Amino acid sequence: MANISAEVIEERMRQFGKPWMLDDLIRERAKDEVQVPILGYPRYKEKATDYELFTGKELDRMVDEACRVLMRAGLEMNSHKTVGLFAPSDLSFVIALFALSRLGCKVLTVSIRLSEPACLNLMERTECDTMIIGSTARITATIDGLKKARTGLNFIPMLARAEFDKPNSPPEPVIRPIPDREAEHTQLALFGHSSGSTGLPKPLALSHRSVLNNIYFGTGCKAFNPLPWYHLHGLFTSFQAMYMRKTAHLYNVDLPLTAEHLVAALEEIQPEICHTVPYVLKLVAESQDGIKALKRCKFVTAAGARTPDELGDRVVQQGVNLGVILGLTEVGHMGDSIYRKPGDDSWVYIRPYASLHSHIWFKKLNENVYEAVYLKSHPALMSSTSNSNDPPGSFHSKDLFTPHPTIENAWKYIARDDDRITLISGEKLLPVAMEGAVRESPLIRDALMVGNDRLVPGLLLFRSTAAAALSDDEVIDVVWPMIEPANEVMDEYARITRDMIVLLAADVEYPATDKNNIIRAASYKKFEDIIENLYNKDSQTSRGSKQLSLKELEEYIFRVVRDHAGIEVPDYETDFFSAGIDSLRAAQLRRLLQKELDLGRHSLPTNAVYDAGNVTKLAGVLYSMRTGEQLQNGHSNEKSETAKMEELISEYSSFSVRKDIVVLTGATGALGAHVLSQLLDDPRVARVCCLVRGNDAFKRISNSLEERGLTLTETRAQKLAALSTDNFGAPHLGLRTEEYAELQSSATLIIHAAWPVNFNISLESFRPQLAGLKNFLDLASETPSPARVVFISSISAAFEMPKPASVPETRLESLEYAASTGYARSKLIGERICEAAGASGAAVGVLRVGQISADSVNGIWNEKEHVPLLVRSATEVKALPRLHGYEGRCEWMPVDTVAATLLQLADKLTAGAGAAFYNITPPHAFSWNDRFLPALHEAGLEFEEVDPAEWLKRLRARAEELGSAAEEKLPAIKLADYYEATYGETAVDRKPNLKYENDRACRDSSALRSCPELSQVAIVRKMLQHWLRHERRVTK
């Protein structure tokens, strides 16, 4: 449910309770006045149906009794030791898991398919010496091996139902002393583990908070969950249903996973939601009865592995409402595609949960491929799980996605980064689409693409029993119509040819996970001989016998290129690569030439076709290999390859660099002046055209720079063009025709920072500014290469979002979010105008800027703003207020840092990507009371610290004493009403629980990431010198 926001989660906590520990999930449901079933499990071992249902109170009673059984077996309460669960996930498993949590143990859930070395590795790495074990033959054999491999291990048989289900016994609740629930909430609760696809499985640690964070993302539907609980997706989806007072129905672990059993269970349960992995979905969807059962579900989900497009499309086209859930052990569920609008068939594109938007970063790796990165702030991410300092404390998942072409923040999972195959050419290919396409055939159990460090890819196909009696060619003939469309959408170097397919027998086993996903690395190792034979079959076949003259070779190669590679080369001298022969075709040609021609017992080099370059030279190489005769067109009689390279570099390395022509507004203001100063120093900028209202534009700009400690030298002035205008909203921006035409022909970047900062005028008064913004966007579209546009918005555009809220770096959904001033409303309207321009293809960025303060070099901050006026009042009032709540947080940014941030973000804007939204707020805040006031003391300002009411009282009293001189000597008195409304006893916290996400801005701007803190004494002293320069009271 991608629409699950922080508000939805809070509402669910109010409705269903807030579990602090895992076993609280059962306790919360046991407290319900009306008891409803929350778990279902088949009554009989031999039946997939006849479910027995259990309420929260019944499960709670069983968990208490199981605690007593486990304590008698030697476990102690609050020992916090790790105890393994190595058993099928039936009712006993469920009760044991919650009982271990209730005793305060950490639980290690172990897949029942793991080998002895894998189990031993997990136990050692989690310091686990005790396991509760099932009694299947496979588990028993593994445990026998563990006992021999390591002494001192303690194995407790899985609890029988008769041991923990005693309905007639008096209730004896097991209560574990927990001094600090919040601290315990963050402690380790559970170890899952990886599949072991790249070696031994790795333990993955999860706290109570990490696990329970996932329960809030459920659908609130009765569920069928044929997934084991030792895989966390099975655990999480069951927990979600149980938490929301819905029944989670488990599959009978004593039965094999077959379509017949699954459909029977579905028909009895009639679930609202069915959770599957792709293998289970394929099983059920193979029959019409299965499709009918799935269609009756409100939702069907697939997770745990990539669902092949062909499988998903097929069931969706038959009327199944399929969605995918994506999650990972380290952080749990991160998004889904369950809730989509009618007619939206983008089932394969997950939408990250709204409450997690600010905690996930999709890092671009290359064109249209992104990696999901989970940030340190993610509520389920433990510090021990972090694997990167980019940014610090983050977890790089290696999960690769591609964005939806039109739906914002919708992502298609395409593969694991370590699933990628890297050819010897350096080209990388993702095999899952081809493998998924072939798996759709009933003749194929599974498929594995190969090709690491090879020139071309190959494909291993594992026959199903239906193909056992068919020849290789017969099977390939059947699956080839599935391979062809998959080839069409792959890059040419990644395509599969018939001669690169190997069929394996129906009884050949391959390494697979519990979800029946092939384990790639282990399979490469197991079938390395078969893979080697696939690539070496040329050298194993008999050598060619054709002995051709040089002229005959040229004719033969020319014909082979046309007939076998499908490429028409106009003559013998045309370069193969330029003619369209890619690496795949080159490899095919090499194999054919090696097979057909007598090459004098030589083997053609791997890159023979490309090395030769054309028909004439390749014929010469082949002729020389057979005859030993050196020809005039061989490499030995030509310039060296190095000399050729140097000539080509020299010939094609002369470039002219186009520099930016920048249109800037607001250069007479603080931010605009610093932006201008940095642009004048940027060697990539040829000219800055400043549009200034009124006359004497150049002089006003020069004065503005000087006031801020910025100089306009003669060299810098040569890059500056100052243009006067009366109204940006007028035709041609109010400029002369020739001036506007010059901008039309040359502008590459437009920065619109001019806007009246007046909180008293109405929205209607901002109409000229909005018309001006439209004019600038029109100008951008008229330039030769559409100019980038930066619009300076304000954080006040979101002041009225319902609290608590996290303001995203995207469009604001409601116009009612703006503060109730014409200024804020006009800024939000401006954002919507920019959004519309972005949708039409413009490269536009919207920057919501927070509190701009003094620059970091000179400490110059306009003394007429409310903070400088307040500080200056200390010279008359001898006191400053201590501020609390939001007002006591100083989220200030140096104006020069904001200017640098603006220019860095402008570089990120691209046409056709839609409007980019950034929240420009500092990555850190500091305390007015604890940092700024002490810095003022140390800088030499003398004052007493008082509460705001007392300061206001003294401010007004001193103003009365000064009489008519008050406004000159104590200008803060002019803002007394504002200070009272903001800081006084009746003040309302303006932005309680309102947080501005800025991960994207920090990611794209190094200036913002390293924003300096303005509470340092050195810079505070400079601020004071500037503010009090007319009053001789500064201690230097």
C-alpha cells in the first residue's frame, strides 16, 4: 500500500495498538474485547484444507504455556541468548517463535533446506548454541552432522501441541521484566539469513522495531500465505494480517507444494489476499481452476524474487488483480503495486510507501538503471547493517530498478546487481528477462544464462519431465518463439543464438533457494564443465577443409557476412563495425570461419573479425594462417597501432566549449548578489544578464555587491550585462525588442530569484510576478537549446500541511498547504506553473528555500530582518529571550552556501525529466539557547537571558523611556507584535512536527551537504560587528 503515510501509521497504532516487542503482537490481540481468529492452520497432516482457526487469546495462552515448557528445557528469562528455530513453519513453529520472544531470547530462523556447513556458519556468526529442531528426515540428518562437527550444542525437540495447548489449565501469564520498553524496542530480536546464492548464507540482524515496522503496511485483508516463516516475507505478511485482526492462513507443511493442494486451500479459505512467490504463482496459474481461485481474491501478490513479465502479464490479462511486494531482510517491505487505479496495468512497478520516501534514495548507476539505497534514517535499518558511507550509515541493496516512463516514483525491479553478467568486452547484461521468458514453456523447469568473461552469452535450459523424451532440436524449436521476442528487447550483444543453447536432462538437479529460485553462483560452479564445453565446442569439432585463394576468400567472407550475419557491406574495404557488425555477430562469424575453412591447424583469435576490420584484411589474415605467407596488407607492413591511435586522437580532439549565458533576477537582493558573484567567478559562464526593475541597473547591482562585501572588479564587470525593466509580466519581460532577441538567441540558464517579500499584500497583488514567471519559462522554450530554469520558492509553501508531516521533495498535493499569506500562496502557484512547464519538456527546478542568514565569510545579515533586530535590542534592553520549541531551533543557512547550492542544483536539471523539486534546508540545526546565546556572550555582547514574556515587557518599557527616539535606537519595537505572536505566551508553534525532506538536495549538492553551522563564535562576532556598526557597543 504505497499510500501508507505517517498519518496512516499513527491511525493504525491508535486502532490496533503499538507492539513494542514481537510477542506484543499476540498480547495486543489477546486484549481485544471481541475475539476474532488471527491464525489458521490445517487440522490434519494429510489434508490441504479443513483449517482450524485460533484467536489472539488462544494463541496468547499457548505462548505462555510454551514459555514454561522451554524454561523447563533449560532456557532462562531475559538471558538474551540466541536460540535457533530449525523446523517447518507449522503451528508449533509459530508458538515457539513468540514464546522465545516472550522469554527475551533472540530468534535465529533457519531454512530447513540448509546444509550442515551453512547451519554451522549461521550458528557461529550469531553465537547460537541452542536450537529448537523439527523431526523431518532432512533436519535429522543435518543435526547428526552438526553434533559431529561441534560439541556443546543443545538441541531441543520442537514442542508438540499437547505440551502447549492446555485450554483447561488456569491462566498463568508469563511476564518478563522490561525496565525500559523503548530501549528494548531497539534491541536485537531476530536473525534472518540470506539465501547463500554467493556462498554461505549470511545472518541478517533485525531489532523488534525493524520487524514491527512492517506490520503497519498491510492491506487489512484475510490472507492465504503459503510461504514459510523462516523467510521474512512469509513472516511479515502473516504479521500484517494478524495485527489488523485478520486471519493469516498458513500452508500445510506436511504436504508437497502442488497446484492441486494450493487450489484446494484457496477454494476453502476464500481469502481476500493471496501472498505468493513467482514459483507458487506459476503453479496455481497453470490451471483454469487456479486462475478462477486467484480471480476471487481482492489482491494477489508476488514477492521473494522477480516475477517474470510474461507470467504476470498472463495472469493479469485473465483478470487476476496481481501486485508485487518488494522488501529485503535488512529493512523489510519498502513498497508494493497493490493499490492501482482502474485500468492501470503497471502491476510490475512498485510504489515505495509514502512514510519511507525520505528514507530511500534511488541512486542512478547508468541510463535508466538505479540502485535502491536505504538511508541511515530508515526506521527499520540497524546500524550494524550499514554497508556504505555514501551517504554515511546507508545500506546499498544491490537491487536494481528502472523507473516508470510516466508514473512518478514507480519502479520496476529488474535484477540484483550481482545477477548481472559481464562479457569479456565489458558489456553488462541482465539475464532475468530472457530466463523468465523461457520458463513460461511447460517444457522448461528453469533457465540459466551464462557468459561471464566470455564474448557472447549462452543459455542452459533444464528440461521438465514433459520434455524428457524430446530431442534437443525439438525442445529448442518449441521454446525459440519465446526466445525471439526476448531477444528483440535486449541489446544485440546480449542476444541468444541457437548454437549457444544447451539442454540438460529432466532429472538434473540444480542449486535452488527455498523459493525455488536458481542460485546463480552455485549453479555456475556446478555446471562449469558444461559451460566450458559450450564455449570450446569450436576447438573440439573437426577443422574446416575449404582451401580458398585470396580472391575466393574475399568473395566467401563477403557472402557469409551478408547471409549469416544479415549485414550488407557495400564493398570489401568497408569497416565491419561501422557496417553494423556487433560483437555477437562477430563471434558468430568467427565460429563459422573456424568451422568451414582450412586455417593450417591454427585457431582464429577471439577478436579476429574486429582486429582485421574489413573483408580484404580478414581474407589476408585467413590466407596467411593457412599458407604462412605474409601479405602487404598485414599489420607488419603498416603503421603501428599506437601511431594510428595518436593520429586519430589528434584529428578528432579539437573542440569548442560552449559557455553558459545566464539570465538572473534578484541581483540587488542578498541571495541574488551572492549568486551573481559566484557566476562571475565561474569559468564556465560567458555572460550574466541581470534584469533589474527601475533605472540605473548597473549602479544598483554594484552597490548591492559592495554592501555585502563583494567586489565588482573591472575583469568581473566585463561578464556582466545590466538590463533595466519595469515589469517582468509585460511582453518581452518589459525589455527592448533587441535585448529580448539577444536573450532568445543565447540564454542557457535562467535563475528567477526576484519576488516581493511582503507578507501583508494579497495574492492578487502577485499577479505580475506570476505573469513574469510564465514569461521566463516561455523564454526558456524559445532558446536554441531549451534553457534551464531555476525558480526560487519558499518553505512557507508547505507551512499549513496537516501535522505531523514530512514535506517531500516533490509537488505539494494540496493548494491549502501554503501559509495564509499572499506571498506563500503565490510561491505555491509558481511551483504549479513550473510543474506544468516541466511536464511539457522544460528543464525546470523548484527550490523551496528555508531561512537564509549571514554569509559565512563576512557575517553580513540584513540588520532589518527579525533576528538581527532582536539581537540588536540587547544594547538597549540588556536582555535577550530564551526561545523554546520550533522557534528555539536555528535552521539557518549562510547566504553564500545557498547560492552555491542553487548553482549546483541548476547543473542537475535536464529537459524531459519533469520539474525537479528540492527543499533547501540545512542538514543540521542548532539550539538558540544552547549554542547561539552562549556564542553571543563569548563574542562580547552583554545581556541577561530571560523568558520571552519578560523580554517583551522590557522591550516595550525601554521604548517608552526612549520616546520618539525609540524607532531609531530600538528598531525591534516595530516588530513587537510579531515577536509576541511568535514567541509570547499565546504563541502557537508555527510548524510543529513539520520536517522538510532534503535528502535529494543534499545528494545533488555538496555545498548543502557541508553547510557550515552559524553558531561558531568567529562568525557570530562578525555578525555583531555588522549589526552594531553604528552603535559603539561591540567588544572587539
